Amino acid sequence: MTTFTDFLNILPDPNNPIGDAGQAGGSTGAGYASVKLSSDAPVIKDRTNSGRHLARAIASHNWEIDISYNPMTRAEFEPIYNFLLQKRGGLVPFYVSLPQYVAPQNTSFASYVDGGTNLEVAANTPAGSTSFLIGKTGYSYTTNGTPKPGDLFTIDGANSNHKKAYMVTRVETYADYQTGSTRPTTSQVRVHCAPGLQRAVSATDDVVFYNPLIKVILSSDVQSYSLGTNNLYSFSLKLEEVQ
């Protein structure tokens, strides 16, 4: 007899297999044929008679994800489909790991953060900020590398409700930083992100760059598949980020 603590709450894939009891492990999940990631940041735009541009954000940002699978055998298909049925459409949130964001682009930095070694927020930073300092004692940006624009991250800290996923847009270091701003130390980097921080973050909160998970729901309450004459299943799904 094998017991487990929690049911798997990550969409099954080759890195996150699921067993018949719903536990992590067991059969290997099918890989994705394609992944589409969309950034949705609603804005109202207008122009005055003189041509001046006026704009303001009217709703919170969220990521939208389209996933398509290659034709699957029943053994490959059923773990995914039944995992989603358990979520009852858009009722129950779960997490998804996108293969292109599992590891940061910089190989030295990826090696540093692999295995749970996370950089930390350097100082309390308010919600809405689009940049903040991160670092860690013993970390060196010249030796351990840095995140790069396009890396995805989440924040694991005192606020357990802070599940938003962010993307790096700029990285300032001790060597390269904007004049007039606080210069990062050699054990820090300043990360600019999109969107701005949804919630305030506290000093020492972990910044997770290795395998950041996006919290999502199914965009539709109807999930259907097609079974071809070759006895293979065709399936795709649409997801939207939730907090």
C-alpha cells in the first residue's frame, strides 16, 4: 500500500505525471504539440482634437493559454481529460507548467536556481511597482548569472494569495543600471516586470524562476474531444489565469 498527501493539481505533462489515484507520479502525461501564450491588459485609448493621446488601464492583467496536443492513444489521453473533468469547467483552479519557461534562459542562472535555490525580494515593495530589487547572500550576478527578459517568475512569500505570474522585461545589475536609481549591489539585480506587482511583496519573499506555475481555470465549461478512425484522440484546451 502506498499513501500520498495531496492530489496532483498541475495539468499532467511529461514533467508532471499523474497516477490512477490522482497522485503525482504514475503514467507520464502527454507533451504539448503547441502552446500559445497571450498577454491581456485591457486599456481605454482616446485622442483629443489636438492629437494628444489619452489612455488608462481598465482591468487587471491576465495570461491566456491555448494548448494543442498531438493525436494521443487512450492511455495518453484519459489522464489529461479526467484531470480536467475533475475541475468541473471553470469552477476549480489548477496550475499549468509551460515547457518554454521551466528553466531560465541563462544556463548559469538556471543551474543556480534549480533545486529550490531562489533569490529573495530585497526590500518591501508596494503593489503596482514595475521593478524591484532581488538578491541573496552569497549570490553573485557575475558568477551565477542573471534572469533575462522573457523569463517567467512567481513570488512565494508571506501572502499565500499572491499567485500571479510575471514576465521579466529588463534586468539592471551593478554594472548596468539607470542613472539616478539605486545601484544594485554585486549580489543583487533589479528586475523590471510585466505586469506591475499585483500585490505588495515583503523583504525575503522568494522569487521563483525555476518551473514557475501559472494558476488557471478552463476558459470554457464544455470540454470535448474527437476520436479518429485511427483510434487516436484529438484534443486541445483554452486556459485563463486566475488569482
